[in-house]
Amino acid sequence: MPRAYLLSDRAIQIDWNTGHSASGKLTSASELAVLRQELMDTIELLALPACQCVQADQSLTVLFANSMFANRQSESLLDQIHRIVPKLGNSRQAAQQAGRHHQIVVNYGGVAGQDLEWLARQTGLSPAEVIDLHCSATYTVQFLGFLPGFAYLTGLPKPLQFARRETPRPRVPPGTLAIGAHYCAVYPWESPGGWHLLGHVEQVLFDPERTDEEGQSLFKAGDTVQFIRADHA
């Protein structure tokens, strides 16, 4: 059962899986995207003062422009969210429609993929076999966060799942393909980072000049991604 609660004076969070469900089944990214849209449509219909709804791994966070405490709105808004949430999912069949599928060309190894050799040693595979294994999977955009356009991709093969580096690098260049724990991602911006670096992607993943309607981020929750070795593209 989803649980809604105050996250701050300007946010209400809804957790879809609290660890107490009998089935333990997680809500897929595409299902959560449908629930998010239904929630926003309902909030708009009811003229509630929400300004944004952010999708995370197993939660949605409704953000408000002003403090809910100022006019003692918090209890009223939380009650309304509690009433809305059980009604969501009636059109969940829409989640069965596949999101966009992306084929992303990667230049593996080199300076941008300086952890490829380390990963090969850890797995007992050759660098070429690590690349083939990484390319063999179809990844799902679970959610976006950390940086604009930074998509957390699930589906990383088990042999490539390693904990983050103990010491993050102070600078990871934009376009760097990296893996950490059970996630895979491409850094759309220069940033510090503690993930293991596999290679470089030329494709632009986030364009701030694009409109919200066009989509500033290439990836959206529920999309699927296939990585292709540059010399095989």
C-alpha cells in the first residue's frame, strides 16, 4: 500500500514500496511514470497548488511553490493526497506501452574508460569480454536525478556490479559512461563521481535550450537503452 507523508514544508512524498508488501514486487519505472502523470492530472483538476512532481526509484514527490505551513494547508493537502493515491493506476495498462528505445554508441576504454582494465581483472574477463557483456544487456531508465539529464539505468549484468570507488574522482568529463552498484549511467555534465568509468558517449543527453515540450533530457523514465561498441556501430 502506498504511503504519503510530509517530506518538508513544501513537499509531500509518496512511497510505493515500503518493504512491507507481501509480494515484495517493485513498481516498474514505466508504471510509476503513468502513476505520476495521473497524479499530476488529478492535482490540476482539483486545482491543488502543486508545482512539480518528481519521480524517483520507488516514490513520487509532490513539490509546492510556497510553504504549506503558512496557511495551515499541510494537513488538508496531505488528506487530499491520501484520497487521490488509492484511485491511481486505473489506466495502468498504459504502462504496458513501451517507452522510447535508444541505441547509444560508446567509445569504450582509453582515458574516458580508465576503469575498464580494472573491471576486467575483477571479473576475470578480458576487456573485450567486459565490453561485450555490457553491450549484451538492455537497460531501463529507472529515474533521473543527481544532475540534469543523469539517468539511472537498471539491467546491469550481475558480474559487472561493483560498489562505488572508495575515493570519488574530483572530475568526470561529460559524456562518460560509468557503472556503480547495480546502476549504469552517462554523465551529461562534468562532475565529481565515484562510479567506475567504461568509456565515452558523443551523443548529447541534455540540452537546456530545448523546451519542456520537446524534452530537455534525451532519456525519460521507462525508456530502454542499448549500448553499442563504436567499432560495431
